[in-house]
Amino acid sequence: MIAVSKRFYDFQHYRFTVATAFTNDGGLTWNKSADVNLWGQTEQSGGYTDPALAMDLDGVAYLVAEPDTWTEQPYPNDIVSQGMDIFRSTDGGASWSSIPRLLVEREAGDDKQWATADNNQSSLHYGNVYAVWGADTPLFFARKPAGQQEWVGAGTDLSPSAIFNDTAFAPAICVSGDGTIHIAWHVPNTAEIFYMSSSDGGTTFSDPEVCAEPIGDISDRFTANPGDFATFPGGTFRVMTLVSIAPIGQSGCIVAWADARNEFTRIYYRIRSDSGSWLGDDGGQPLLADIGFSDATLVQHFHPQLAVTPSGLVGCAFYEFGQSSDEIFRIAVKLASTAAFTSNFAFLATVTEKPWDPLVDAPLTHSPPDQSVTFIGEYFGLDVSGDDFCVLWTDTRTGHQELWFSRVATWRSDPRPPRLQPGLVAQLIGGVAVDGGGWVITGGYPHPIPPWGPVTEILQLLAANALLAGIASPSARQIEQMIFSTISEIASRVSQLEEVP
């Protein structure tokens, strides 16, 4: 895996470039990558920002970065974007191509990029790599067709070009199993999220449509003066409503965003089915509605990131900002998960074992001129490795603003209780589970089972677990996890269990 972020070298004047790290052991250890070659950039003349990563199944990684120059106009410490550059790594992020591939003619305003790769072997466009960007500008699109080195635009465009000429901001992109490209974005100070797609590998795109409306925009709710960045009560870091997107099903997707329609921000989402229809309420539905999380809870949820495991589990990581027991406002990282196409997120985990203070070691942002606004980043990382979610976030627990990583298992529990043989399952269901008592034959020996007690409870749970063996479904795996957890609870409430067959 590869991690990439801004690297600040001057906190007081919003000066930075990008830096990457890599791991070859699933995140147990991380190594600093070789410095990214700054094409025509120095720490005095400019840097790179808003890095986005994509990796194809050949192991080639692509880093999309926005080159900037420093300016004092229209206000001090401002930056001017200069287009989009591409860096390439063939050694898992240990080093990057010395000369980035220029995506567009350098144009002020290019910003807020995202990238993805089509790694679906059933897709007709398997191996393509895609990038999108826009920040109060038209929506720009670039693609690298499989087997080629050059980046092109949509259709026959030989260079990246706009696929939507109206205003877009911070687009997110993903690719579903059949190769369908999904793009969604939200423009600050509006109540809509937009969506468009391509089913032919980026040759043509559908007309934009409204994905969710109305929504509660953070910039509308928490901005004191027009043009300023929003900040939460109790916080100084800038924040905004940004969209995340991930593929589900064969040709569907899920879109998530931070919503300020109520007193405290919450993560909302909307699902697009394989048939192309949007499910649920027009304005989306709250992520934690079915986990007993009250809208009145005194925390703000923001910056969602989505990812989907190969087995179909959808994960949504996000920041939770609120007061700790010492009345200091801190941030924790949360992760909710569900099976694709279900109507709710059934599980919620806290990734960080301790929350962090965003005021510690915080860089000042570049705008507006009010230098009291700080910066913690507008994205953080979420990806999958097998059945695990891999989370990368900003954290200040050491006294410095650094990157932290955690790997979160979805359902695996080791060691797992053994599966029971079909004949034994029939005996359990026909005897113990029906009348609450009887005999169980194991290895040719009879074992008396009382009509009640922990042994009977565990046997019934093992029988239920055995019935799930032939069900290839993420929901079955979640039920299995609940069974194992219940067995542990039963074992912990007795001092000494009888022999369990």
C-alpha cells in the first residue's frame, strides 16, 4: 500500500509539497519513499498539493498532484494552481518517475482532483486509469487507456478536457464491476449533489443529474462571512461538505457526504442500484440512523471516505469532532459498515484508541486573510485489503500533526469455533434445540445435555453457525460474527464450563 499527503515545511505561511510512504507487509511497517521530483518547482517557487492515488492490477501506481506557485495577491500567502501533473511508480511507491506527465495546459483554477483504476477483469475497459478534478471550474477528465502511456480526454480528445462545462467542485470517481465510471460532486453553498457516468470507458458521458436534493451544506451552515471557510463551533480548522463515492453491485455505486441539515453534522448517503435508479429519500438517508445514534448527540461528523471489500461489505470512515471529558474538543476516527444494497449500516467501530486535538501543531490555512483558520486536510485515506478496511488519517497525539494507520477486520475471528458435521447438526436440531435436552453423539460416545444452561446455549449457537456454512453472503458472515461474540459472552459469565461436545 501507498500513503500520500501534503508535507508542510512552513506552518505559518501555508507552504508545502507532497510526500509519500509505502508498506510491503500489509501496514505493519512503513517506509519513507524517495522524494517526488518537483517538476520546475522549488520550496521558494511553489509546491504540490491535493495528491490522489490509483494503482492498477499490474502494480503500477499513479500519483495525480496539483502544482502550485506562491503569490501575495489577492491576499498574502495565497497559492495559484498550475494544472495537473502525473507521477508514476513501478516499485510500490518506493520511488516515482523523475518527470511527471503533464495532463493539461497549465491553467489557474485546476484543483481538487481524485483518481481511480479499472481493476475489474470482467470489464471491457480493464486496466484503464482515470482522473477528474474541478474547483469552482468546469469538470475535467483524463484517462490512461490500458497498455498505453499517454493520458487523453474523453472521446477522441488527445488531451484532458472538460466533460461538464458548468461549475463543479471536488469530484469523486469510482469504477464498478462492469467498467461503469461514476462521478459525483457538490458545489459549496448549494443544496444539491450531482452525478454523471460513462459506460464506455470514458468515451462518452451521461448528462449530469441530481443525485441528492436537498442537502445541508456545511459552508452555508457554519460560515460567518461570505467567502470565508467554515469552521465548527469549538474548532478553528476549515471544513466543507465533500463527496465520496464507491462501487457496489455490478454497475451501481454509493455516494456519501457530510450534511448540516440539522443542528450537528451527520454523514448521509444514497445508493444507485444496478438498474440505474436512486434508492431511498431524495435527500439521502443518515448513515447511523439504525445504530441508535441520536441527531442530538453533541458531535460533528465530517469528511466521509468510502470503500468496498471483495465480499461486498461497504465501509464508511469519517471524523467525529466533539468535547472530551476534559472539555477539550478532539477528533476520533469512526468506521461504519454494512452489506451492499441493504438499507442501513449495522456496525460502528472507533478506529482511534484515543482522540486527537486539531489545535496541536496546526498549520495556518492560506485564505481567507483571517489567519486564525487552521488546516487538518480535507480528505483522509480508506482502502481495502481482503476483508480488512485500511484507514489512514491525520493525528496529533505525539505533539505533531502526522499520519497514522490502522487495519480494521470486518468479520474474521480467530480462532473460530469448529464447524459441525451435517449429521450432528440434525441431532442438535432434532433433540437439544427442540425439547431443550437429550443426548448428543460425538465420536461414537453419548453426552447428556441438560434442558438449560450454558452448554445448551452454546450448542444451539454452533448449530446455527453450521447452517450458515453454505451461504456465500456478506450478511451471513456478519451473523457468524455475532454468533461468535455471543459464545464469548456466555463463556465469560460462568466460572467453569462443563465439557462441550
